[in-house]
Amino acid sequence: MVDRRTIRKRRLALWGGVALAGLAVVALSPWAGLAIVAIALIMLAQRRGVPILVYHSVSSDPGWLPWGHNISVRPEVFAAQMEHLAASRWRVVPTQAVFLGETDHRSVALHFDDAYRDFAVAAGVLRKHALPATVFASSDFIDPSIGPRPVDDAPGYLNADELRAFDAEPLFNVDCHGQDHARVAVSDRTTPRDPNRWGPETAYLWSLLPGDKSRWFETEPPGVAHVPETESALIAAAVTDAGLESDKARDARVTQSLTEARTALTAVLGRPVTFLCWPFDRVTPHALASARAAGFTQFTAGRADNPIGKRTDILSRTHINDRAAGGGPIWLEVLVFRARLEVAAGNLLFLPVTALAARLRARRFSILHGPDAGATA
Ligand SMILES: [Zn+2]
């Protein structure tokens, strides 16, 4: 399947070229030239897919996450973005509507990866505007506490009672984000790291901690002084002391991990769970086959546009971050958000805004290798 970046480049080259040709024609025949330019702009502005916007943490202080600056959005920025969605002609639909093809050119869906405790803060905003959303929990990261806790943006993850309560609300769904959200070694080449900090390699350190990891940030890091090259544990054959894992062993490990994740979340929610959101937005045909063997039927990590008005079982998503232009006032955040939404839908006229914003942001922030930081635009 051709990915949406390639399709966008082709559309940009084709209709950008037509627009330039139209401008050249203006000198000879103004009306014909302007008509050609207009047609090219209309073609560039076409919405061709249903955007799915991915959030993670919504917090005023995400410092406990080594990749916090890359994935967290401040509550006031999130509130302004949702206000825009509610007041605009966009229509936020449940994720299942995208799977079922019950969508039109104004549809958009909202995802929250990792099931951070601060989803409770986001949920308040979503309820205010009656906007549906899906939350993805990794089973090793479900907090062991019992009962609902105060709504705040404290560090950590939702507990089972909170996940069940959100899933029971008509606006929200909770679905599966795998088991351990880990990365594994894929080569013997290592680089030194600070063994006393969790750091950007934390998802690799998680692979060394079996079982419950929900309070990892409150514990001492495992004291690893070198980190190897890594890849998502669900797609890569791991390098261990015993050597490189065989493809068969990898597939068996992935199927088992996803089966355990599905079983655990099904028990928490009291309903079958069949929707898997791939950690790091990474998948391969092998991993997909393992996930189907584990009982999943609906997925993320697609690379195409989500078809408008047509069924699909693999969703493609767009990662939303804060300080989208490197900083500045809230109105600037909303401006870039609007442009990102249009570009995510396929309207390329807004590309200059998102490209400039991305450049300004890159000047201020380095891209960390945190969970899902590689999610495509
Ligand atoms: Zn994640």
C-alpha cells in the first residue's frame, strides 16, 4: 500500500505544477490562467481521509516522563483545541465509526495512548463538549490502587476501576495497547547511558522488568550503563545472551504477550477486547499475524489515509504535541492545530503552516525516542 506521505508528495508535485503552469498562462489569457490555478488549489484542498488525533498525557507537569515534552499537552492548550473542535464544522466520531465507515469529510476521531492517570483531566473537557474518545492501556501499566482517585494530573497510570468506569461511559472506550510497551535489543552495538536516570531509553529498561510496571517512575532505575540498539518488542527478533531470536520464537513470544494483554484487559473491562493499538505505532506483517492469532481484529499503525465512508480494520493516526511551533500563545497553538487537522485530512493548502511550525519546534526540542514519539504526521 502506498503511504500517505508519498501520496501527498505526488499530489503536491502534480497540482503545484498545474498551479504554476496556470500562473504562466495568466500572461496570455488571464481568465484561463486563473481558472487553471483555481482548479489546482481545489484539488490541493481536497480532504481524502478521516484524521485520528493521538494524545498521550494532558498535564501541566509531565516531567516524570523522560519524553514528556514531546507527548504531553498542557490542560489549557488541550481545552482550547477541544473548544475549536466543538465550535468548528468538524464532527468528532467514535473510533468504531471510522472502522465501520460511518464517516464523512468532516469526521475526526480522538485517541489517548498509554492510559495516563491525567486522562481524567482530559475526560472533563471531552464531557463538556460531548466529544468521544478511545483510551489505550498497556496491561502491565494498570495502577494497582482500588477505586476512583481525585481528578488531577498527578504522575502515573489509570487503575482498573478507573478504566472500567471510563469504558462504561457512552463517550469513552478503553482498548488494548499491548502488555509491556517495551523495546528489545536488536544488535550488540551499545552506547553508554546514565545508569542513575530513567532517561529516553526507558522503554528498553521496561523489557528488563517483568510484570507490573505501573509505578516505575517511583523506583530506582535498574542501573544499566549501556543501551543497545532497540526496536518495539512486538515487531523485532530480540538479541539476548543466547543470540538472535528465531522468527518462530519471536512470533510465539509476540502472540503470547498479546494474548496475555488481551486476557488481562478483557478481565478488567468485563467485555471482549479486540482492538489493538500498536506501541510506537510500529507493526510488521508478522506482528499483525501474531496479533490476529491472539484474537485481535482491529488495529492502528496504518500508513495510509483512513478511508472516508468505507470500512477499514487498520487505522492511521496523527500525533499531536504541545508547543507545536516551539512556543508562543494559545491562539498560535490553536492555529497550528487547525492546520494539522486539515493536513491530516489531506488538505495540502495548510502544509506551509505545519511545515513552518515543525521547523520552529525542531529548533527548540530534540526528538526523543519515547513511546510513540515516532508516530507519523
Ligand atoms: Zn504508547
